[in-house]
Amino acid sequence: MCCTQFRYFIFLSLVAATIGSSEVVSTTQTPTINTEKRLRSLELQVTLLEEKLTTCPKNDLEPLHFLTTFPRDCRVYQEKGAQLNGLYRILPDPSQDSFLVFCDMHTRGGGWTYLMNRYDGSQNFDMGWNEYQEGFGNLNGEFWLGLEKMHRLTESTQVSELLVELVDWDDNKVYALYNYFKIGGRNDGYRLKVVGYSGTAGDSLVGHDGQKFSTIDKDQDNHNTTHCAVAHHGGWWYNNCYSSKLTGKYLKATGANYHGIHWNSFRPSSTYSLKQVRMMIRGRELWS
């Protein structure tokens, strides 16, 4: 088969992979295992086709380079015309693998990439270091995206802003918006950097700025006697110990006794656990 025909095969395969990767899946559907398998199969087919093109003249392959990547984040998808909430495949760092994320194209201008989502207690967040590093849960339901992916996302753009949305059991809704958010790398303990608060929830992250991430099996908090992640049942950027903690046990309103989901400037009682919480980021340029 000639090089031109192979080029068409690659083009069609990449289109299929891109459609599959940016396919919008309802939040009521089952987990995305089948979607991931299909995408990996498509990507393997593309790789095999590209290997066959090594005998083609170089100038015959140059037009293909722009097809072999995915957008950096949800904001770039939105700029390319995406309008629906759902699962999209992104590539923050071209030297590493792409991965699926949930994109919100509607909230506060859209283009948001979810970092975590909690609303029904279906996912346990009292997890270890490896789970928090790699991510866990169902992207169409409750999940934690993963510290390594958060790091890659915030490294891929000049500035990332963070949006935290909170709902209590009376359905009061508030938000906290930060104009600068960054997660350090593995060797720095996935250190949190967050500044520039505005919103209606109050700033309950300010006390966690500069802290490393702690889990039940990796204590990096500043408390002299308490292992905060063990005491409070969830990984977080604990200081001594917290003014916010969105990874605690999912509990109905009162009776949390420091174990629940807390944002102290919104609902200051240590016994009150929130109903719904989600964190999302959006890349922007320094001048935007």
C-alpha cells in the first residue's frame, strides 16, 4: 500500500481516537473501563500504522504531526468549540501519556477540569499515598483525579485558577475562587500553592498554602503529636491540622466530630459535614 493511503488510514484512526477520547458520557452511566479499553485499542492501532510509515519520504509525513496530540486541558477543548460537559482526553505534557478528565463547559464561563467531585458518599476517600497520587473513583461520579495529574496540569500552563464549590444540607451553595493554584511535584510532596481568594465561601485554604500532602500512610503535616490524615480520615494538605478538608467521611450534616467534609469559613462547626463539594481548575495566561 502506498504512503498516501497509509496517511489516510492514520488520519481516520486518529479522528476515531479523538472522537472516542472526547466523547461526552452522561454522569448517570456506569464506570469508564470500557471507554478506556476502546481508547487504548485505537491508540495502539494508530501506533502500528505510524510504524509502517517509516519507509515513506519525510516530506510526505510532515502534514500529520498536528494530528498526533490531544488538547492540553478542558479550556483548550472549549476554545476549539466543545460545549458539552463530560469526559475528554487531555495531554498536559507531550512527553507523557494522555489521560481522561471530566470537563465542565458551563460553570462560570466553562473550560474547567475537575480535580475531585463528591455528592453521595459512594467513594471512600480514606485512602493511602499511592491511591491519592494516581487517583481513584469514577470520573462520571465521585473521584479524586490524582496528585500527579494535578501537578502535570498546573505545570502545563502559566497560571491555573481554582474553583471550589460547596453545598450544605440546606442546599445553600457557595464558592471560593483562587486566581493562582499550583501543585508541586512528587519530590516536593505535591506541595500546595494557592493565593488570590474571592467568593462567598470564605477562604479556608489560606492556612494550607505551602503544605505538603499527607495520607494515612505518609505523614507530612506540621502537627507535633497528631497524624492528621489518620485522625481525620482523608488525605489533604494538612497543616496543624486543618481549616478545610474536603476528603473526610461522607456524613449527614451534624455528628461529624471532625471526621466529615469541612470548610470552616462556610460552616464553622467541627460536627457539621457538607453535602456536596467539588474542585476544578482552569488554565489561563498571565495577561488574561
